[in-house]
Amino acid sequence: MKYFTLTQIQESLERLKRHHPIFASTFFVLKKANVPIGRNVSFALNSENHEFFREHYRVHPKSDMFLHVFRNRSPEKDWLVSDYPSKALQQLNRNAAFLHDRNSNNWGFSDNYIKELEKLLPKKQRIPLFHVAVWFYKYNQWEDNISREDIIKYFISDFNITDAEIDRLFDIGLISEIEEKDTFQSVKATWQQIVEAYSPPDDVPPEQSGILHYLEVEGVGPVTSLIFEPAQRLNIIMGDNGLGKTFLLDLSWRALTQHWADERAAEPFKIGQKKTPFIRFVVSGNSESKPVTVKFSNKLLSWEKPDKAPSISGLVIYARVDGSFGIWDPVNRILSGKSTSDFSPSVVFSREEVWNGKGGQIEGLLRDWIRWQERRDKYPIFNTFSKVLQKLSPPDLPLVIGEPTRISGEAREIPTFVHPYGNVPVVFESAGIKRILTIAYLIVWAWEEHKIQARQADIKEERQMVILLDEAEAHLHPKWQRKIIPSLLEIAEDIHSELSLQIILATHSPLVMASAEPIFDSEKDKVFCLDLTESGKVLFESRNFELRGTVDSWLSSDFFGLKFPGNEKRSDVIQRAISLQLSDSATKEQVEEISDQLKALLPAEDSFWIRWIIYAEQFGVKI
């Protein structure tokens, strides 16, 4: 058994759009019912048209609107409203091709109906009957031996098409650029595939709980044309300073939330360039959704509204390198601090606001921590907070919560961590501990607030969270860098058993890369790199992730480009030593000079000595 391919359906839709909408339903509904010519009979055309539209044009199961197929009267419309068959179509049905008694259900074809319908053909181009059949039978299952000609014959019989109608209204030839073998396939085309080429129906709300599947940027940022297709779980972005890692995270935030992290939106380097700058993205529960495009207006010097309603992502947390944090929650109506009519589920908190609060939006880390800790019976979130801190702790210094304390100059109690040398108020902790603590708090706080807001709105809780993390290694000891990625991935279980994380992080650290080795899964993780060519062009690409074992191996990889890890002088002298070894005119004096420099820079156990000692002895130089 076989079905029409998506390619064939798409071609048929393209062929039919130039034709008059009276052939979308009324004509074929009357023909199917074998309504007579020259007289009318009782026939409920209005209700039959509506059923016909529901059967053949209601493609999106969440919408009551109809796909606009025969559209020569309004080619720009993709969808027709649900009452189109009972209102707009009735106006078309007053055509002289039909006999109808006003205020009755009596219908028939007039004697000259073919001549009247012939007037509606665009430039006297007859309607390709095969393509009508493809659309009406798009989900039909056919025998393996059936041909396109057989389907045309079946359609003619099914709708009682006459020879006169074929001669003047329809073309029964195979007007197609698709070969017979490409017309059929073994599986049915899905409605998602069919509607992908069209804007979404107005009555379908944006999809919830999406993650970032696709991001394309043209004419903005250091990369002329960038395509970013992140994996569903872990995404690591590498690259030198100034090549656009932070910019890519800002763009990811923009795609996920429809807001910029900074008050000033990103702008093209060149205003008025020939190609219109744009941002195109897919945020959805699956990667098959149609991309949304946002264009930059050179006239208004601002970004235009999207060409269709974007999908809504799940929870998003953006840990920025300046210490500020972006939070997006599609159900949290108090994040923006604005009235309900001015609602925006997105906000960027400064580091100070995260710690000490911002009126009407967040109590702050110091207040929430004390409140949770003192009322553990009322706030089970404290246990979650403790577990997350344990997961994110440095390997030899677990972040154990101590009793709150008062410090000089503060009229409130301050949380503490327990260290081997005593309890330390968190305001006095190191920059690294403060950053990880802030990340832990924001993740737990955002989830707790989401649960409260979802419960109040009677909305199902999210099952997807996206974490954007800039300079993941910032302020962290190498031992801590070496466990940060596995730790972040593990915290989802402590928040909710069904919560999934998509992490997009930027880093310069070989230790952060090494930390991903035990858990990296090429099916759901990716690594990307921004690189500068000799001509000064910035390139962005996905690269294979390989086990390298040691930090030196990571440093010498194409991600970092340090051929000889170590200090710059060591690298330079080794490079000159190798160049001398490859030379055909080396002298003893040159070998002695390089040997002295190597002695000053290389420890005795350095692996390079093995190849150099043998080489130097050939010139009589003893090391």
C-alpha cells in the first residue's frame, strides 16, 4: 500500500492556488451529490459545504480554520476563518452557474453552468484534475500497482465529472514536474509536514515548553552568516575573545524570550546594507516547526515584529558574565513588575538585585535563604536548595549550610557556609562560591516561583528549562572547573523528576571541556567553535567532540590551538628547536644555543627532552 508524498502534495497546492475558490467546495459538493442540470432539488448546500471544508481543509487539529488552497481572490491569505463556508462562500454561490431559490435549500446547475464557470478560469487555464485529486485524497491509501492515470479516472468517477466538463473546465493531463516514482511513498504525510510551509492559524496559541532548535543570523555580529543548531541537552561554545560567544548567547536569549538581555538591542554593523539583516529561529517542543523570522528595518532602525507568532519556551535562566541574570517564565506574571495589561514574563536582575531583592519581583537570595531555612516545614524548597548546592560544590569543599549569623553593619541575619576553619557569612565568600551560589539560588527560586504561578493560573508546570551560561569557568578553581558540567546536568533530578535541561554555555577553559568527557553523548550533546581565519573572517561551526584525556591534549587541540602547551617562551623555544631539527644546515653552535635555552625553560621530566637529547648527541652536544 502507498500514499502521496509530501513533495507531490506541495506541488499540487502550488498548482491549485491560482484557481477560483468556487472550485474549492461548492462545485464538487454538488457534483458528488449528482445534483441535476436545468432544475433544482432540495439540498442542504450550506451544511454540506461546511462538512466538505472540515474533511478536506481543516488540516491543523488544534484549529477550526481552513487551509486556503484555491486562492486567486486573496492569494496572501494562508487560512480561512471557521465560518467561511456559511458566510463568504455563500456570496460566491450566487454565481449564475447555479440555480437557487432564495431562502430555500433548493439547488441545481443552470443550463449554461459550464460557460459561467469557464469565465472564472484564470487566463482560460483549465484546472489540473490530478492536483485536485491529490489534495482531496492526500491521506488516502492506494494499492501498490495504482498509477496517477488510475487516480484521475477514479476521481472522475467519484465526482461524476462529465466529458463536457473535462473538455472546457479541467485538464486531465499529468501536468507535473515530479516523476511517477516520486509521487508515492509507503507512509502517510503528516499534517505537521503539510502546514510547515504556512503561517500558523490565528486561533492556535503559540506552542509552550519549547527549547532552542535552530538559530540563524544574517548581517549582525562578527559572523557574516551564522547558523546555530543546538543539541537538546548540552551545547558548548568555544572560541577566542571578541569572536562572538557572548553575542551568540544574547541571540539565544532573544530567540527564546523575544526580548534582549540589554536595554539596547543588537544592531547590524552596516546600516543600509543590501541584504536585509534578520534573525531566524525555531523554539518548540520539536525541531520540525517552521522557523520564525525577525527582520531589521533600516528605516526605523529597529527590529520588526516576527512574521508569525513565535513559540513560547519553557523556563530560561541566563547567567551573564557581568553577574546579572536573565529570567524568563511564561506563566510568571510578576517578573516584569508591570501591570497585567503590560505583562512580560522576562526580566534581567543585577547581581545586587539577586542578592538583596527588587520590590514586587524577587525577595533576594539573603532574605529567601533565611526564610526557607527558618521554616523548613513550610518551605520544602530548602531541601532542594541544599541538594543543588551539594551537587554544584567544589570537589574538596562541600557547600554545607550553617546557622545564620549577625555581622557588623547589618540589621539582619546572614546565611553561612560551614568550612573546616569555621562558619563564613556568604557575603564574605570568594567570588567563585558567590557565583555558583547565585546560580543555584536562581535555578531553585525560578522553579519555586513557577510552581506557585502555575498553580494559581491552573496551568500545568513546565517540564523544560534552558540554562544559558557565559564563561562557565569564571572565578572557579581548576578542580571546580573539572566538575561543573556534570554537576549542572545532575541538578534537574533534584528540582523535578521529569524536568529536562538544555544547557548552552560558553567557555575558554580546557578543564571545562575535559569535565564533559565522562558524560558527553553525541546523540544529545554538541560542541561549537568560533574561529578567526587568516583573512580576518570569523567562522562558526560544529565540531566533533573527542576524548583527549589530559588538559595538555585539549590545549593542543584545534579548539585552543596551542601546539605546545606551557608558557609562551617554552612554546617558542620548542618550536625553534623543531625547526632546527628539520633543517639540513644546522651547526653545533646552534644546537648548543638551543640546548641552553631548553635547559633554562624545560624541567628535567619534560617529554621533549627525549627527542632533543638524541638529536643533540649527533652534534657532540651533551645535555
